[in-house]
Amino acid sequence: MTEPDISTDLNDYGFSTEIRVRLSETDAVGIVFFGSFASYFDVGRMDYLAHLNLDRFDGQIRDLIPGAVVHQQVRFKAPSHYNDILVMHVRISNIGKTSYTFNFLVNNKRDRRLVATGTMTMVWLNDTFDPVRVPDEFRAVVSTFEAFDD
Amino acid sequence: MTEPDISTDLNDYGFSTEIRVRLSETDAVGIVFFGSFASYFDVGRMDYLAHLNLDRFDGQIRDLIPGAVVHQQVRFKAPSHYNDILVMHVRISNIGKTSYTFNFLVNNKRDRRLVATGTMTMVWLNDTFDPVRVPDEFRAVVSTFEAFDD
Amino acid sequence: MTEPDISTDLNDYGFSTEIRVRLSETDAVGIVFFGSFASYFDVGRMDYLAHLNLDRFDGQIRDLIPGAVVHQQVRFKAPSHYNDILVMHVRISNIGKTSYTFNFLVNNKRDRRLVATGTMTMVWLNDTFDPVRVPDEFRAVVSTFEAFDD
Amino acid sequence: MTEPDISTDLNDYGFSTEIRVRLSETDAVGIVFFGSFASYFDVGRMDYLAHLNLDRFDGQIRDLIPGAVVHQQVRFKAPSHYNDILVMHVRISNIGKTSYTFNFLVNNKRDRRLVATGTMTMVWLNDTFDPVRVPDEFRAVVSTFEAFDD
């Protein structure tokens, strides 16, 4: 089984955002449906970009698609429940030529318990849906925030 | 980036089921929201178990939880759209002591194009949510269907 | 409380389609989340139009929006559960100048119990999102199928 | 067509909460999927109850179901989009013997435009799922907050 290399050290995460679990996101087992985490991660992505003033790379959905998700994974550590507040720690762990990868670390706010870890990899696309180089401005802002070595 | 070891040879899949894309499963980018595949995979799991008459291991949601999802991943190969019919090929690729893993291969029915691959790993739990050995009956039925070597 | 005028006489419905309840559509109360019925109704709409070969009025999502939902309602009669098969009876109950209304009657396939009734009203829009007259061809096909008096 | 009697006077609403539109809640038409409003209303219900310290009537999902949704409706006034912030005004408009009804008024935060109105009626249930009288404490707290005439 493949294992993502995700840091569980909170010091590696410079940004976090909170999600409160909605009833629609739970299932008949009584816990959060595992698929709900994809939406949570997407909220983490959106909030992270807004935090770095990079959300103009997010807004023109119709005219320009800055990134398509090419891979996504979640590892579940503990169940969470209706009305729980989840603290989602977000970072971009690396930027390649045409793609970049988010890491997510999700804790339960009440007891600090680790709920899930995950990754989401996006590829930058032009108008004709061909992969293109991640723009320098995006690259520069993220690299500074994440303190990447160049 | 971690890479799942998923066979893309259709001969390795003894079961398939179809999903027609609903409007609610698409997003403003104009394609199927990437998180919708978690629900699709869960339908694949449900249908596969029913096909093998193993759905009694699926029905008593509250009294017995036969499995909790501990890992899930999707690799996206091509976008799909509203009203597309997706053919989801499903197999269990291995059964461990307390866990088992589904593989999914999703094609677009119209042009046979590969849309996504993915895995979902579940762990068997008892009433107190401790991992327990996958029952022999489940193990036997799946091993025969999948022609596992013992 | 407003009460929809929905026929519960199955003879008034010339079309039906089936939905099997997915785990993602249930909630922590153990039943189908009430909001899932909006997606079910939309499937009913899609299947009804396809049945009448009117789905070309449904497909060009980007280029032409044949209808926007302007009102939707559901009355819940009995809970339904994971893996239940719901039989959704669909009809168009009337076509106005620029709008038309679907009626839905949802039964549980196993015990025939009435699960929910509902309505969905759509308005026809042109490229600039102004309401326009429902096209004559759509009107004619539906009126014949539903045996409207003219 | 039935028409809900919902006040569009903001002075009638003593509570509001905000929702930011997620990508998963939009659809391929490019707007918020109409069915997403059911989840939004449920968030409004949850937040309203918490605001009045009535959320203990909300938490014990399995042991006590304080209410099942028996009717829900939405009237759509204007489309909303990914990343929009929706201001949802919530009130309970009346409490009957065994049921009570929420009203929702949803505006777009940016331009104040009316996006949707809606209602949700819940019935109080005991352990055997029979309707029972809405508890006096719930009734008293809401009546005071909403300034009902007795």
C-alpha cells in the first residue's frame, strides 16, 4: 500500500482553517462520510490561496482553469462526527514544472486528535487543457511562504 | 509522489458497474467534481459485495461495522461530464489480516477513455471499534472470485 | 403551511425511474439526508427528458441553459435508508408561458410505502438569462405524453 | 403553484449566519446547484439553535431525534457562484403542537441581492418515532427570541 510522505509536525504548516461538520457530510454509520474530506481539502486549498492573495488564480473558473486535480488521497486516523470542528492545516509541499502538491493535516479541535492526513496534486492548464509551467509569480509567493530552498 | 499499483488490464477485473453522472456531481469548472469519485467508489464497493452475495456484511450499519475506510486515493486521467456513463471496474486486490483493498478502474462508456483509477482500503472492526481478523467466509468467497493464490 | 397539489394516484404518472440509496446520501440520523432528494429529483428530470427524447434540451449546459430551477419543494412521508431502492414517478403537471413544473412521487420499492412527494419548477432562459417562451416542440411532446387538454 | 409566506423584511430576522460557496456545491451550469441550499438551510438551523443555546436538542442524534424534516422548500431569486459569501437570515416563524417551521432569507453579501427564500418544517419525535409535543423549554426560548404573541 502506498504511503504519502506527509509531515505530521504542525510546525511545518504555516496556515490553517476550520471546518464545522454539517449533517449532510455525515453518513448512516454515524460519522463523517469519508468522501466529504475531498470537499474539505478543496476548502483548504481555496482558503490557503486567498490567504496568500493568490485567489485570482482561483476565481476565473470559466475563462482560465489554473489547475485540475490529478491525484488526491486521504488517510483516515480517527472518525469525526456531526458538529465537530476540524482544524485543517494546509501547506504546499512542493512545486514541480507544471504541477504542485498540497498537504493536509486534520485535527479535531476539541481533543486535538489527528483525524486525517491527505494530499492533493494539481496540474496547471492553459485554455486548451495542456499542462503549462506553473507561473513564476505563483511559484515565488508560495516558495517564500513555505520557505522552500531554491 | 506516491503511485498506486493498480492494474489497468481489464482482464484483471471480474466485476463492473455503471454510474451515470448527475448534475449535482459536477462543478463550476464544467466537469465532475473530483470528490464525487469517493461516492462512485463506494457504489462500486456496494455493488461488488452484492454481486458476491456478501452484502449481509454491508447491511447492519449500526450493529456491526464490517469495515471503516482507512485510506482512499484517486488518480484522474481525463475529465468526465454531466450525463456521461462511467464504467467502473472493481476488484479486491488483496486481503490482509484485518484489512482489504479495493481497486477501481473507471472508463468513459462512450469512447472507452480511461477516466480515473483508485484504491480504497478498509479495516474490519468489532463492536468496540477494534480491528479484527477479516472473517473466513468473506475471505474465502473473495479469494475464489479473484483467484488469489493461497 | 403551503401544500403542493401533487397527485398521489400512480395512474397519473406515465414515467418512473429507480434510485438506489448510496451511503453518501444518508446522514448520521441513520436515514437519507433530506437534501439528497433534490439530487434525486434532478435525476428524475434528466431521465424523464431522455425518455421523451428531449434530452437535447438538457445537454448543452454551457451554450444554452434550457431551464433554471426557480422553485423546489419536498414533503417527507417516511424515512428511507442506505441501499433502499426508491421508485421515483415523474410527470410534468403543467407548462406555462416560460415555465414548467415537474411532480415527483417517491415510493420504497420493497414495501411500496410512500417516501416523499415533491415539485420542481423551471423557467426557460435565453443566452442573456431572460425568461423566454417554452419552445413549441418541447411543449408539444410533453403535452402529448401527459395528455394535457389544450 | 404554492407560494410560501416568507417575510423579506430583514427586521423580522433576529439571527443570521454566513456560508461561503464551495466548489463542490456548484454544478456544470456554473452556479450553485439548487440542491445545495438544503445543506445551507440545515447549517442555518444548526447555527440558530446554537445561538439560542438550544443545541443540546440537536446533539444526541441517535438517542433522541428532536426533529425530522417533514417539508422543505426553496424559491430561487438569483444565481450564486463559487466563492460567493451568502448571508443566511434565519427565524422560526411559528411553533405548532408537534412541529415548528424555519424561514430562511439568503442574500449575496457583496451586492445584497436576494438569492433565495425557503422554509423547513420539522416535527418533534420520541424514541418510537411518534410525533410528540414540542418541549416547553424549547417553545419558551424561541417564543421569547422571536417575540411571538402568546
